[in-house]
Amino acid sequence: MKTVSFTLNGKPTRVTTDENRLLLWVLRDDLGLTGTKFGCGQASCGSCTVVINSDAVRACATAVGDVEGKTVTTIEGVATDGRLHPLQDAFIKHAAFQCGFCTSGMIMGAYAKLLKDPKTPPAEVLKELEDHLCRCGAHVRIVDAVTTAAAAMKGGAR
Amino acid sequence: MSPFNNDLEVPDGWGFVQTIDRRDFLKLTTTGLLVMFFVEPLMGRGSLELPQGGRGGGTPADLNAFLHIGADGRVTCLVGKVELGQGAMTSLPQLAAEELDVPLSAVDIVMGDTDVCPFDSGTFGSLSIRQFGPVLRRAAAEAKGVLLEMAAEKLQVPVTDLAVEAGTVVHKTDRAKRVTYGQLTEGKRIERRLEGRPALEPVSAFTIAGKTAPRRDALEKVTGKAKYAGDIVPTGALHARIVRPPAHGAVLATLDTSAAEKVPGVRVVRDRDLVAVLHAHRDEADKALGLVKATYTPSASTLTDATIFDHLVKTAPAGDTPFRGGDLAAGEKLATSVFSETYRKGYVAHAAMETHSAVAAVENGKVTVWAGTQTPFPLKSQVAAALGLTADKVRVITPYVGGGFGGKSASQQGVEAARLAMAAGVPVRVVWSREEEFYFDTFDPAAVHTIRSGIDAAKKIVFWDLVAVGSGSRGVEHIYDIPNHRTVVRGGWNGNPAGMHPFGIGPWRAPGANANAWARESQIDVMAAKAGMDPVEFRLHNLADARMRRVLEAAVKAFGWTPKPGPSGRGLGVACGIDAGTYAVNMAQVHVNKATGHIQVVRLLSVQDMGVVVNPEGAAQQTEGCLTMGLGYSLAEEVHFKNGELIDSNFDTYQLPRFSWVPKIETVLLESPNLAAQGAGEPAIVPMGAVLANAVFDAIGVRVHQLPMTPARVLAAMKA
């Protein structure tokens, strides 16, 4: 058992648990943040993607001890001050989802790229999403949403 | 029958009265207008062959709709359908709002809760709009009729002088005379029924349906707030990981759970054949499961994904001949060219992103199961049977479902959660691992099609002799003008001998129709090429069905198809299909890398006649989903297995379509105002295998006879 301290969606957070436990299940089971989804358990579908500092990371393959002192953002922390992020706006505008189960991971993958550089071209953002799976086949709309959001962020929207 | 009242007395044998959680239901219905609408089966299921797997057989008793109109004027649709991503929670309220003449924003919807929604056999078959839509419309129209009668009495005017505007009944000339739906229903329980059948609004007068409505699930899904079954956590709930065999047919020999039991916080629970380790944290339950020592006798199965096709042909039942006409021998005599081809397709997984998940809690002897399921009502019956409970002691609630595609028609995980919750005495969460998801999936069955056919000197198809093994009868009928023909169907969803398939099979988006269309439309192209005709022209030359001709001609125009006999080197393909009442034509363009065998799809077009379109944007989303998902079974998806063991059990080896695979997609929905709304969730996927196989042939002059068309198969076909 160890106490792991990190910033979660802007708030200082401490969890006392086995530091080898997986971030995904600490988020979901210990901290009640169920927006991050379990899809494969082996980092091959992207559903559990969260952002650590400014990197997109698969929470199902990350030990909670690894986030000590770091900043973790989940889908629940993307909207700020009651205002949706441009990616969320764009996903709604283009109906870029169907069942919605991959959506959190898709948004977080794109969010990380745009967090690092808000001027990242859409094609670069989509490269990040290549390893994110969507079974409903919402891909063409996700492409549109990412394109719209990237354009908005290039223009200064946050 | 069309009883209309707001009390809870319903016909015997229907079961709703016994299953109501009165506390919740009465909260909703003690005041206001409740419409319970029952209709006789409106239409037979027609050519729909309903697969097995958790679905009731026989005549559906599920064409029921409930509507509630509250004192605040808000309308609640209570429907047994569920939201799988297909958008029914958005499009069904459009229909209710349309018939009731209320704003769409005044309509709420409750879905898939067996205690408050009317029975429904399941969300599948592209039926939510096609079959359930008319029922909901009638319920809404009947409610409006009754409200108009009540308004006439209240305002002391003839009902014919009244009209409804946005939930308010208004006198047509004396506009001061008005009363809202809410005022009419306020504080009263209303028991009335309309004399005679209500008239439905003509489609041409639609103002809400037929137009794009924003998805109601959008905000919750982009903010992570949308709850799926695995996100429901009753107080004290524990995760369960169940001890599973390594292969289909393997039988548990020895079991030692002592190491797992020693882990703090772990409980081991056994209910007959079900053994599970429980822990509050999923990852710790996973770890404890790894400590369970179980040995199994090996599976007796010796089948592999390579030997399965001969096995299917050997073991499939003799089958039926659903379609025949003319004289095959006479037809063959007329033929100047005879074609004999065999087409194969492997098993395909549903692979919804949400694995089968359920949470069960027992309170005061009543079990509540939150399940990601396409069949909440059948699941309720299964839970009751498994636990030896009466139906009123089981409630199934369906939160958002993370994709189904037919795979969540089977809901074993709901029964497992309920059994374990009962055995453990605490709420239990069962969220299958991806490996369990593959292991217990009811795969789209492997299939073998052999077709002999022939054309005469005039390039007319003169005979067609098809034997379909494994894929059932949906969409198996040839759609062309062929005077001499026979279609034999050997094996489908019901009546397969034990051991024919080495694991579970079940409905997969347009069950069997993908395989059936792939074989038929490939064969048509084989003949077109030999005839030296452009594949579109060859189809039109042999096609009388005016509806399909219209769709095909519209596709030619939308795609900019210019005729050229194949192989033209352009990589263009066409294929037709009929499914769920909708006519679909797909066109494609591909590039084939002759060195690697890799197929890159560069363009896809879908043109459909699906009758009246309730939500055009929703229909477009479904169509895009069909085309994208269809890339998978056509190009890459195939379940590999050996001796009862699945070689593919996760996404490291089982490949789903990715962003780089997805081409430019165009969808066209033809105006079809005189035809009722047809299915949208499945038809456009049906032609995918053939349209890509035909495009590959057009690109490189080589026909691939097996799906998926992996690079290895393309290279092998090039060498052959």
C-alpha cells in the first residue's frame, strides 16, 4: 500500500492503494470516474485513454504509481467552467459517435495532441487516433469533428 | 384490440401487471393520461428469419406502445426498445411528437426498463422504426384523438372545430377558446378509449419526423456522463471474474481456489457450475482469478478455421428450397456459358466496444439487473428461470448499450450477474473481459456458397442453381430475372445438428444476408465479365424489378459510373442487396497493391430506397456505419480457431477497421414518400463483400473467392 498523490482534473487527489494497480480501475472503482472505459485490457483499443501531463496514455496499461506527482485528465475534466471543449462541441455538431463507448478515448486522444500544440493539423491528430477502435463506424464523422475542432483551436478557441 | 385506458388492468397472460414496480410506475401515472396501445401483429415477419439466441419464437406479442401525458404537458414514451447507438431514442420521439402535435422538446423517452415499459422481444432486425414506429404513431394518434374529444367537451364546441398546435387544442376560428394538453390531463386519471381507429398523419404533412433531429445522447456521450451497465455501481457491489474453460468442449476436471481465497478482500463464490472470484476492484479480482488453479479435459474438437468449410458442407442439414422456378435442365441447355463457382466466408465477431456487462442487486427478494442487452424482456425471463423466481421478482433496466450488432441479443452475462448476486448476497458486477467476449460471442457463421449459373447468347441469365450452406435464408433469393432457378438453403439459425459449428453462432448485423449477397453479387460479376458487359449494364439487362432499377440508376448518376466491361483496371465495383425492406446499391473504388496484396478502398457510395426517412441524419449515420463495419468482414475480420480454442481473442490479432482504412463515403437516400419507413441499420452493409470483391476484380482481373480478402488471399488468387 502506498499513497499516490496527483492532480486529477485540476484537483489534488490522493489514493492509498497498491501502487501496481491499474490507473483505469483506480479511476473507475476507487474514484468513481466511469467516463474512462474498459474495452480490451491490453492497450489495443483506445477506449481507456486519459491524458497524463500532456500525453495520451492507455489507463488499462498504466500503474497508478506512475502518476505520482503528475497531472491526470479524464473525459470528465475536459469541459472547464461549465463550458464544453471545442472537441466536445465538434463531436456533438457532427454526431461523431453512435454507441458512444469509444468516444471518451477518441476525445482524449485528440485532446492530448491539441493540448501539446493547439495548431496541430487535423491529419496529425487523426494519426494519433489510428490505434483507437470504433465498432459503430463513426469514423468519417470523427474525422469531420476533429477537423472542425482543430480549425477552431487554431483560431484561438479553447 | 386497442384498449385505451389509464389503469393497469391489462389482458390476461400479458404479464405486465405482475411485473410492475408500482412505486415507480404509479409515480408516473397516478395523474395524467396514460395510453397503452396494443395491436395485433401488424405484419408478419415476412422473409425475416429470426435467429435463435435469446429471442422468443412465434408471433411477436411486442407491438405495444405506452405514452404518458403529464399535467405539465410533457409526453413520455415508454418503449421496450433500447439505445445501442442506432439513435432510436432520438427518432422514436420524433414520431410521437409528430402525431401528437407537440414540440419535440416536450417529449421524453424511457427505454428498455421491464418494469415500466411494455414488452418487446428485442432491438434487432432494423425494426425499431419499421415495425415499432407505426405502433407508436397509432398510440400517439389515439391519444390526440381522446384529448381532442376532451377538449371539445370542456370548450363546449364540436370536435371538428378544433385543431392542435404545439400541445394546445385551439378553436379554429375563435382562437380565444383554447386548452393545453396539460390542462386537460391535470389532476385526473383518465379512462377513455377512442371509438374507431385514429387516422395517422399523412407523411407529406410531417413537420418533425422526416427532418434531422439532434441526438439526445450527445451531451452525455461527449462528457463521459453516459452510463453503461458497467458504470452502475450499487452500494457494496463487487466485481466478479468467472472461472472459464480454455476451449469450447473442455470440461472442468479439478479446481483449487485456496490461493485466491487467501487474498484480502477476495471472496470465492460458487453456484453450481459457476465459480467466481469477487473483489471490490476489478483489477484485484483479475489478479485473484489468476490464482485459481483449474484443470480441464481437452476439447474433442479437431476443427480449424481452414477445415471448417468442408465440415460445414458435410454436416449441414439437407435443407430447404425456399425459391425455385422453371426447369434447371432446360435452362442449362439454353446456356452458351456455364459458370460454376464456390464462395467462402469465415466466422466474424461482433466485437462491440463495450463487452457484455451487467450488474445485479437483490433487495427484498427482488432482483434488479442493469444489463447491456438488446433483449431486456427475454433476459428477464432467463433470470427468473435461472433463479427459480416469478417474473414479478425480476426487473431488467437497460442503460446505454455500447454497441450490439446482434451480439447482445444473447445476454448470458445478465444471468451470471443475477446468479452471483443471489449466491453472494451482495450486488455483483459482471463485465466480461475482451477474451470472454470473443469466447462467448455468437459469431456470424462461416458459410459456403456453390453457384452454377449460365447465360445465353443474348447475355441473359438462363439458369441459377445456388446452394447456401451455413448462412440461412435472409437475402438469399436472387433478385434478377432468371426463368430457371433453384435456391437451396442448408443450415441457418435453427435446426443445425450439434457440432456443426464448434462454438456459438447468432445474428450479426443483417444475419446471413452479408454472405448471401456476397456470393450472389460476385457470381453476377463473373457472368458480366464473361459476357463482356459492364457490370451495371449486365445487371440492368437482367433486372425487371423497377424499384431496384431505380436505385441502381440513381447510383450510376451519383457515382458518375461510366460503363466499361471488367476488368477495366479502374478498380470499380457495384453490388445490390435487399434487406429489412430497403433496397441498397453500393459502389466502390479500390486500389490493389499487386506486390503486397493490400486493398485500399478509396471511395464508397451507398444509395438506398428505405421508404419514408424519419431522421435523415440518423439514417446517414447508420449507413456510414454499415459501410465502415463492412470493410472489416470484407477485408480483414475472421475468427481463427483450432481444436475448440480461439486463436483470436483480442484486438491485437483480430483487426477492426481503422481510420486509415476508411475512404470517402457518400450516402444517398432516395425520396420514397409512398412507402412506409423501412430498415436503416443493416441494408447498406449487405453488399459490402461483393462490392469490394468486384472492385478488386475490376482493378487486377483476379477474383477472390473467400472473405475476408486478406493480402495473403489476394496474392494467392493472383498466383492461381
